[in-house]
Amino acid sequence: MSEAELIFTALAELSTRQVAETQQATGLKENEGAAVVGGRIAKQARRQLEDQTGRSVVTGENYLAPTAQRKAVGGKKEPG
């Protein structure tokens, strides 16, 4: 992840936590709503930065292509 991707991910997490605390969210449904709001806040901020700079925040910098089979812990292959 780029520095900007990390910052916007942190913004989404912080926003979600603060919204959940403000709403005193308990349970999956209430916290899911807070997560949607937190993600929307970070999305709007990301888009605003991209509009101002003309560059995308999201990169393929650390993209790893899927492998045919993944190895499990201990060197054993998982069924793929």
C-alpha cells in the first residue's frame, strides 16, 4: 500500500470507531451501519484529494497475483 492508501484506511477506521462510539452502537447491525458511514467519510476525502491532484490514490503497488495452491502453516498444501 502507498502512504496515501494507508492514511485513508486509517481515516476509515478512525471514523468508523468514532461514529460507533457516538451512536453507542452494540451488535453487528449497529456497527455495520457505523462502518458504512466511516467508509463513506474516507471515500469522500479520497475522491476530493484525487480531484485536486488529478492522481489516483489507489495503486497496484503491492498486488500479488493469486497462486495455484497456497501452502498452509507447516509446509502442507491446502486444497485449492
